[in-house]
Amino acid sequence: MITQLAYPPPPTAPVDLTVPATNSTIVLATLSVVGVAGLGWAVVDGVRNRNVRFLAIFLGGLATSLLEPFADQLGLVWFPVHDQVHAFTMLGIPIPLFVVVGYTNLFGLMPWMMQRGMGSTRGRYWRVSAAMLLGACAFEWLLLPAGTYLYYGNQPLDVWGYPMIWMTINTGACLVAAT
């Protein structure tokens, strides 16, 4: 007789989760200030050097925000809908505006800074990579207590509510873009 393995049901998103409106506003405003500064830097750099590479990388970071719902579905991330400025919904997952703005910073501004900071030696490459890994942790550990999003379910390598696997995935994506 063949028996079927019993797996637990997949975790469900905490759809009733709410976020304090003040926290949502602070997160959106902070990421927007960084994003506007990055955009200004990209435009000035483009005009000064007659090269739109930085602007293209920055806007590419914006375009990657469309991948967030797929990562959320696979990585068990949920954004409370209530009291956040809504950007779009895809796959039934609401994506707040701060995520779209944050992607320009994380996948647009960071690869540019990494590319400029890497240099030509292996030691410098590894120092920049280590700094970015630590930066990814600091970024998440500052945002998670605000309650603007949550990792749910059984997450591997969870440290203070942040699954460390995402540190390597996000930083790795920035490294690939920078390279």
C-alpha cells in the first residue's frame, strides 16, 4: 500500500493586519526623500557626463517593483492594505507606494553605488559586498518594526523578524546589476 505524505497546509497571509498611518507616512516620506535625491543625482550625472546609464539603472530599479508580488507570494511577505498609499495590486497582493519608491533605491541607487565603489581589486569588491549585506539587514530591521510589512509563515534563518535569506537574495541581485 502506498501512502501519501502529509504536508501541512501552506500558511495564509494575515490579510486583516493593519499598520499605524503615522508609520506608513514616515516610511513613505523617508524613502521618497532618498528616491528624489537619487533621481536628482542620476539626472545631474547624466547631464554632466552626457551618459544616461545611471538614470537607466535607476529607472530599471523602478521597473523591478513589478516583480514584488511574485517575491511576496514565494517569500511569504504581506503588506497591510489599510492606511497605506496603494500603488498597484497584482496576483491579489496589494503593493504600497513605499515599495515602488523603495525599489528605485534598492535596485536602482544601490547597484549604481556598488558599481562606483567596487574598484578593481578583490578586497574592495568583498568590502563593498559585505557593506551592502549589512546595509540590507539594517534597512529591513529599521522598516520591520514600523509594521508596514510582515514576513509570515515558517521562515528560514529568521533574525528579529527578518529571514536572512532575503539579505543574500536582495544584495545578490544588486551585485549582479552592478557587475
